Amino acid sequence: MEQYDAIVVGGGLAGLSSGVQLTSKGKRVLLLEAESVVGGRTSSYDFDGMKVESGFHRYIGYYSHLPLLLRKVGVKPSDILTWEDKIHVRMDDEKPLVLGLAPVYGMIKTIKGFIGNQSYLTAKDKLSLIPFFMKGIMDFLTKPKQLDSFNIKEYAFKHGVTRDAFHQLIVPLSSGIYFLPPDRYSAYVFFGLFAPGIPKFYKMRVGAFLGGMTEVMCDPMAEWIGKNGGKIMVNSTVESLIYEDSQIKGVRLSNGESFYSNHTILATTLHSSKQLLEAHFCNEKWYKPMARLPLMPAVCLQIELSKPAFPVDITTFAPFTCMASFAEQSRTTFQQSNGRLSIILTPPEKFLGMEPKETLELVLKDAKKIGLDLEDKIIDYRQINHVYDFHSLEPGHQQLRPTQNTPVNGLILAGDYTKQPYFSNMEGAAYSGIKAARLVK
């Protein structure tokens, strides 16, 4: 019987990060991934003959743990990313609202974004945002539970944000980033997106990937693990945990194979982790809050076009449409395409039960509202549904996030749903994997 120091269940960023850290410490590691490619929610793959990614993703410049991991495996972030110093907000078929998001790298664009755009936001509107953000960050640091009781709409109007500032800026930032309307979006989560970036404001900007994320980011991590003594198995679904003598001793696959280890790191989605833990720990006090932590879906539509939808590849928000956030990607992620539009849809629950053709019809209708006529350009399209993608970011749920170190011998949790400073993003996944690896002695 082969014994490992650690088995990592899940080949997304959390699992890969754990694997990199553990193999760098000389640990014998087995990483198991149910799909045919690594990457999890940051994967790219072939979907019935069309190359897609698992969703529309962006890299934030203030990330610190993920870039260190990438450099460790020989990947320079600057080689796999192109930086955007601004974003667009489209609310009609007129000129978009341009917001600069890079106070150092794109200082002029950032200043112009704040003092300009007078047709969208007056000086009074902009000034109303200052006390709102200042109070929100303070409450995030000092009153997290209280802040998590508010949705961002309640909190904004409670602190004097004007209606135009709310609709033109807060709505795009909330629904655009996590595809929830502001009355369902926790104020704690909203400010939690910005708080980690404050000490590193000079690094703030948005990065688009120059290729599929599996190819440019996740495969290099997996290859590094393999070259340094770890073992990776794809198409390997973990059916159950081996729990004996009050200890997790390994895992059993759906094909009947069993593997044993001193530590097992669950680095799957919250939904998959719950399925594996429920059989053994449903009545345990430590597990009950995690069991109550709700899930939320995500739906992405990716459209192959005969020519680009926009003259530049840039992150765009379209509040009050079903297109929460999107970008033309033929010059970045999908350079083999003549045109490629990736769209995160909102509210996601609405689209889960729809046929892709129905979804496309609604997207085309809303696209016309913002001056985007796609019908004559469409070559192909795919709808990517994630029924259980994230832990819920609605108010009142953040206290239910579990710690990574469990009271069960041999069991460690990893994933962006665990208690760490980031919310459902790549940095949170990477950092949770690093923290999980530290718990392996």
C-alpha cells in the first residue's frame, strides 16, 4: 500500500497551490482532479468542439500570493497577462462611462475618470461616495458581523450616496463583479473586495489572460508539481473519504481505487466538499455552520464571432441588463478567434433552466440596448452553467465560512469559501492552498 504525506482533492487553484507548496517542502503528494484538465473554476477546455473557459475571469493587480506561486513555478505574470488601466460601463448606446482603475500605472486615466464623466456623475454624486467608502472600510475592519447584515443598497443609501452615483457606479461594481443585484449583495463582501487593495493601491489594475487559464497558468503549476516528485491524476473522482479510528486516512475513488495519506486536503468547491463530509460529520458541531453556508450559481455565455464585438478587449459592465460583465477576448484569451465575446449573466438562477438558444436571444436583446448588434456576426456559442459555483455572497452568511484546520485528524480544508481575507477569487483560492499546506507537518 502506497502512503502519501498528503492527498489533495481538487485540481483548481486551491489544490494546485497546496500541491506546489507541499512538493517544494519535499512532501510526497498525490493530487486528484475529477475533470480531464486542471484549473477548476479557472480552467479552459474544449466544449463540444469550441474552446471555452470556465467563466469570464480577470486578475487583480494587488494580488500577492498568486503571483509568488506563479514565479515559483517559472511563470512571470507579465508574460501571461495584459493590463487594463480602465474599465467601461455601458448603460445605453451612447459613449461608455470610462473609469480609470490604476492610480499609478494609469494615473491620468484614473484622474480623468474621477473628475470627468460629468454627463454621468456630477461633483455632488462623486463626493457622496467618499464618506460611503471610508465608513464602509472602517466597518469592514471593526464591525464585520454588523456590516454583513446589510446589503449594499441599504448601506449606500444609509450613508448618503446619491441615486445617480448608486446606479452609475455601485450597481456596475456589485452586479458586474459577482453578478448579484445590490439588494442581494452583502455590504461586507463589497468592501472586502477593496480592503485588501488599500495598502497596495499602487498595484491596482486589471489583468486579462493571454491565453486559456489552464494552458498559461494552471498547467505550469501541475507540471512543476510532477517534476518535483508529486503525482497528479486527472479523470479521478473521489467518491468517499476513508474515515477510521476518528481520523481521515485517505480517499476512495469512484472506480474503487483507494489511496492513503497522513493528511487529506479537500480543495474542491464548497458543494463537493459538503458531499464528501456529510456522510461522516453531518451531526458534528464544527461542520454544522459549513453545512448551512448556502451556495450560489454562475452562468457564462461565450460567443464565437466573425469579427470583434469591440475595437479593444476591455472589461465592461452593463448594469440593468442581463450582461453583468463581459469583454471582447479575441486579442487576449482567445487569440485563435476572429471575434470572441465572454459574458457573465445575471441573475444566474434565471438562466440555469434555459436552453442556450433562449439565453442567446435574451443576450442579443439586451446587447442592442447598449448599442451592440451581434446577430450577423455569430458563428457559434456555448453556455457554461455552474450550478454550485460559489458560497453565497448575500448578507448574513460570511460568519458560516469554516476554518481550514478542522478538529478531525488528517483533514484540512482549502478553497476560497474558507475563512481567509478574500472572497471567491483567485487570490483567495491560492492563499487558502498555501495556508492548507502549512498545516501539513
